[in-house]
Amino acid sequence: MSRSKKGRKRKAEERRRTAELPPEKGFYFYRGLGGPLGVSANSFVDFQAKLAHVEPASVKFHVERGDFQSWFRMLGEAESAEKVDALKGLPPDEMKGRLTALLAEALAGKRE
């Protein structure tokens, strides 16, 4: 792929990752069924930022149900969704730590 095509592709990915979704397509974090946290994300980049404010039990709840994975796929982040699947079964604190690292790696890798 030529440099200009790579550059255009990278810019398009960056726009997609930072594009603000309408509220009905945002991700809403929960403690469990019927227990909203009052925290939502409206882009892949925003999700990474909001994750820092979400308790590990909420992360476990969503990973085990496949919620994050479904939302990531909807955003065109299938590779990240697959990696999140591998976190199932981990303790909540470890799961949140690995998810945080996974997102940082995904975003850094796309910026290079």
C-alpha cells in the first residue's frame, strides 16, 4: 500500500474512532441488570477514557455478557472485540487492567 493510501486509511480510522455517536448508539455502563452507573461512552476513544471511572465488577459484568464485544464490533473494532473475549473468566481487577491495556495498545497501534 502506498504511503498516501496508508495515511488516508489511518485518518479515516481515527475519524471513525473519535466520531461522536448519537445517544442511542452509545455504550451505557451498568453494575448489573437494572443497575446503571450513570457513565456512558459515545466513541471508542471516549470508551477508553470512561473505563477509568468504572468499577471492576461492572467491567466483569459486561465482558461476561459480551456487551463490550458487541459494541466494539458495531464500531468496526472486531479485532479488539476478539481480544476482549479472551478476558472472560478473569478476576474483575485483572480483567479491567487487561482491558485498559488492550485499549491503549489498540489506539496506540492505530496511530503509528
